[in-house]
Amino acid sequence: LAVFARKGSALVREQRERRERMRATRDAVNMGGTTLGNVMGMRADEDDGDGPAQQAPGDADGSSAAAAAAAAAAALPPPAGATRSIREQRESLPAFACRDELLRIIAENQVVVIVGETGSGKTTQLAQYMHEAGYTRDGMIGCTQPRRVAAMSVAKRVAEEMGVVLGEEVGYSIRFEDCTSRQTRLKYMTEGVLLRETLTHRDLAQYSAIIMDEAHERTVNTDVLLGLLKRLAATRRDLKLIVTSATMNAQRFAEFFGNAPVYTIPGRTFPVDVMFSKSACEDYVDSAVRQVLTIHLSQPEGDILVFMTGQEDVEVCCEAIRERLAAVDGAKPLAVLPIYSQLPADLQARIFDRSPTRKVVVATNIAETSLTVDGVRYVVDSGYYKLKVYNPRIGMDSLQVTPISQANANQRSGRAGRTGPGVAYRLYTEHAFKHEMYQSPIPEIQRTNLAYVVMLLKSIGVADLLDFDFLDPPPLDTIKTSMYQLWTLGSLDNSGGIAPLGRRMVELPLDPAPAKMLVAAHGLGCTAEVVTIVSMLAVPSVFYRPKERLDESDAAREKFFVPESDHLTLLNVYNQWVSNGCRDAWCTRHFVHSKSMRKAREVREQLVDILQGTLKVELQSAGANWDVISRCVCSAYFHQAARTKSLGEYTNMRTGMVCHLHPTSALYGMGFTPDYIVYHELVYTSKEYMQCVTAVDPRWLAEMGPMFFSIREPGATKKRHTDMHMARMAAEFQQAKDDAAARTEAQRAQ
Ligand code: CDP
Ligand code: MG
């Protein structure tokens, strides 16, 4: 990926510099104000998954604005259909025209891959057709979705279509929210939920069919499920498996399942002319702006859809279009509308409004498959998107502007041909398209931390991950780092198998580190507090920071600060909210998101259920002894420790990398910064920022992470524990692998 890394847009840079200058002035006035940057700016626009991953404050999730808009968009009936009955609407869908054929091919094959345009009825209709054909007599039909918002909104729609109450015959289940009952026959759920169900119900006997919807998105969970379901299909011959996909990847799925048939739902699309740029563009934002103006001033009517990479370039692009259009005499008006996941829901919904003038919608890749804007005749494609990339060596996720793949490019162009013939303007050359772009996007499994997946697979008895049937195997480096991390936490034993601690951790729908924190809290007598912290970390940021009231909201947040810890600050917010009766008015007054708080309470209740029900752990409070809570945080995050360098600047103790306190961190409240800290995660935006930090005693580090740290007595030589252990682990894994190979060989010989 680095090969493709490219300089950003000059327009965007210019605007950023302008903003930073303004901020610097503001901070100078505020005597070194503590708040730069915006936590919200750190998320991937399209990152809306329901993985087990702990969500950093500010991470997208189902309750985000994007989700709301996606739901709103999905629920919008086609303009002409506003007055049609539900039955008429159902029967007008492309899937209906081939209903019998779909059912026949499903009846004749155990595994079928189904391809169809967005809106053809795959998600809402397939499960219903199968239900009508009797497939739910002996079990449920499970339909997985990569995004939680889709699971919820689609279940709601299907319940409406079937005239039943949501949660009864038709239900949904997402992490921390189960809306199903004994009556449920059609269950929409996130991939993560089905993955966790395989922990307790290995053969998924409760299902007669699984529809893996939107498999082309290739989330980590899609890929792991594909492997597990392939194994399961071999033993459960009665299980029907349907994989739906956009055109990209369909053939690969079919091959993966031993040449399963691919059925394409005949669509109604119009031809799209594709125009390439003659030379490589210097600045894709600038080129896009010029292209939009050219279309607007010279082409017949029809709306324009522009693909940018993230919030920042979307906004700059919109601004520049408006500015430059204002300078053209006699130009017709143009409605300029941004769309990205962090845009408030009401502003997002505006892209669906009828406009008397031509519209230009400037979007992130949220508009590639998730949202559909009718009336688009022109697409302007920058050729880039923002991708979350994990670097196993430094254990850091970063959002990188990356060239899209050919499949993405074709999907984007196709958006111009939904209501009539269209034109797609690609701001890159044909040569770049053919020779520099990958055929399809890099699956998430090859660019993300796999600790959770490794722990899950180990706990269901996949001894050797290298032998697991992955559609695309994850990089060896990532598997090794993930296993090493799990070993340091105590969840894997020396031979790489799951350890008793790991068995307890895997019961919790959490990433390994927070799961460890919660399990460790039991021994330290602070489960009541730690379960709150973990819940607060699992929801989107609770702090509300409106642009127009930054100073006020920052002052409100600072009142909650526990100077040595962001984790304890979160605990403090929660406790105060509870002691103030969990009131919304209290939230408004203190610039706290009430929705996130309520969600945190729900998450907490469910984690408490698991603690008490499954792990047989009672809640104990540390009372006023918050030091023990910091110790508990340290026991799960010692592998992410840093030592102070200068104010706000730290050196990572394992990688030596310089990383920074986030300007919104409570640690600035101390007036000086503590010598040693651990952090929840490292995110790269403009700098390497540590998110959610707690000050620790260096002796705790030596005690809890002896493989990394030791206290050096004066005169003693420094030990290189890390390298030693890395080498030992590697040797042990190799040994375990050789032993297994020898065993197989011996069996074969018999
Ligand atoms: O999955 P696919 O993109 O093929 O289509 P779908 O999601 O099943 O949608 C089929 C139709 O159902 C759409 O054209 C919408 O009109 C309607 N729908 C809806 O009204 N509300 C939803 N939440 C989802 C779909
Ligand atoms: Mg769909």
C-alpha cells in the first residue's frame, strides 16, 4: 500500500493550514488551551462494522449518523412507489421476476452464489421466498449483514412486508442488542453475531439456511464465516448456504465452494459511458471541482455524484464548487450537497430531497453500495478512498488514502446508470486503471489486527491457523503478532493453544485486551468499575463537541477529568450520570451524548449478565481505591506502554516510536504529564495519537509484563526480554507445528 501512498490534495492542505492557524490563535488566546483536533475526525467514513473490536471514542457504530441516514435511505420508497401497496412494490422488484428460478436453483444446490444490482431485492426478498417455500419448517433462515444498521433496518422492513411484529417471526440480532424470540423464523444479524453463535452451537443446528448477504464487502468476519461455513456444509448436508454479492468477487466465492452455481438476477440498468483522464491529475479535489463545473455548464440535465475519500476533502470540494460557480456569470443554480458518515442525519437526508435545480452530491464511498441517490446521470470518480490499514509491527491502525480497485471503479461508474443512460468521468488514466489498480479491494483480513479472530478460532479448536481454509489468507506477520499478543495476555499457552484464561475471555464479546481487563478485575476486586469502563469504551464518544461551542463544551468536559486517567474519567462521567438519575437534561447541560450514555448502560447490563451468568463472577466495587482500577487497566494494556519525552510527547516502550497524547486527554489536566502510561489504542491522523490513556507505576509494568519490562537496578545490564521471548515463542510454535506434522505422517503410515 505504501507504494501507492500519494501526496494529498493541495486544496485540502490549504484549508487545513488555514484551520490550524485559526486554532493556534485560539489556543494562544486561551493560554495553551487543551483541545486541538477532533476525536470525531478520526474514523473511517465507511467503518460501520459490528466486529468485536472495541470502539474507540468516536468510532462509528450503528447509532452513528451514517447509520441513520443509510437506514433512512434504505427505507425511502422509490418516488413512483409512494402510493403503491407493499405487495405491488414487492412484485415490481427484479428478484420477483425470477422468483421461481431462484427457488429452483436453491432447491437443487446446497450452495448458491446470487448476484444482483443494489435494490433488486436480494436482502429483503430471498429470505421471504425461502420462508414461503417452506424452508423455515425445520429451522430459522439466518441472514448476515456486514453493518449493524442494515440488519436492523432490513428486519424492520421485512417485518412490515410480512405484516408481523418486529422481534417475533422476523427479528434481528446485533452485538449487545438481540431483538428475536422463540417465534423467530427469519433472523437478520451481523456477521459477528453468527460468528459468536458458532462458539456455542458448533453445527448451527438452529438454522436450516444461512444467507451471507453482501459478502463482496469481505469484512474479516465474512472471511472467517466463509471458512467455517464451508467446513460445516460438508457435514450438514441439509444446510442451505446462499452467498449474495455485487458483481465483484462472485466468481471467487463460487470457486471457493467447489464451483457452486452463480445466479445473476437480471437487472435494469442503463449503459454508462466511461471517460478516462488523458493525464494523471495533480490534485484530485481540484480536478473534480473543474469536472463538476464543466458538466454543469455544458451537459444536459441530470444529477452529479462525486466520489471523494473522507469528510475533509468532501467539504473542501463542496466549498470550492460553490465558490467557483459564484464567479461564473449567469450560471444556473446548483444544489451542492455533502454526504459522509459523520454528517448529522438531517443533513444527510437532504441528498434524497427533490431539488428544482441540478444536484451535485459529493460523497465518500458510503455512496458506492450503501446509499443510492436516484437521478444521478454523471459520476465523477477521484479514484481514491480511505482505507483502515493495520501495521502489525507497530500495532497501529491508520487511515490511508489509497487508490480504489477496478471493481470499485466499475461499481462507482455504475451509479450513473440507475435511471437512464449516464456518463462516468474518471480522474485517472486508463493506463492507471489497467496497470496500477488491483482487480478487487484488499480484503480486511489482510489489513487488520486479528487477535480476536485468532482467539475465537483457537477456542473452537482450529489448532493451526495456517491450515484454516481462508479465501485469502491473512499475512503471516499479522497472525504471528496476534498470537504473540494473546500469549503475553495469557490467553494462549506456550504451545499456542487456548489457555484457561483465554477460554474465559472468549465468552465476552470483546477484543482481547478489554476482555482481559474485565477478567482480571475479578482478582483485583473492581469488576463493578471495570465493567463500566469497558462499556463506555464500547460506545461512540460520550463527549459532545459542537463546532460553534468548542470552548464551552471543552470546559464542560474538563470538569469530569480524573487527572491521571482517561479511563477513570469515563468512569466518572458514567457514575455522575447515574447519580443524577440518568437524565437527558443533565447530559445536555454537560455536553454529554445521552444516546451514547444509554447505550453504555445497555452494554453494561449485558456484560454483567455474562459475568454473573456464564463466568460466575459477582460484581465487586473497589470503593474509593481507584488505584487498583488503574492497575487493572495496566494488566490488559501493558503491551501498549509509553514513557514521557516532553510535554504531551511519549516514546513507545516497545517500538521506540514517538506518540502523542491526544489534546482532549484528561492527562493534560495534571499540569505535567506522568512518566509512564498505557493507552487503549494508537491512531494515526495528522500524528500518532494515543487514545484513552492511563498513568501507571513502572513497577506494575515489570510485574505484569515481564516479557517486555524489567526494573533496572543501578549498575545492572539491560535485558532484552522482548527479543528473547519472541524468538522462544517462534521456536515453540515451529516445534508444535512439526510435532503435528509428524503425528499426521505417523497416522498416514499406519
Ligand atoms: O439487497 P438488494 O440491494 O438487492 O435490495 P433490497 O435491500 O432487498 O431492497 C429491495 C427494495 O426494498 C428497495 O428497492 C427498497 O425500495 C425496499 N426497501 C425498503 O423500502 N426499506 C428497506 N429498509 C430496505 C429495502
Ligand atoms: Mg442488499
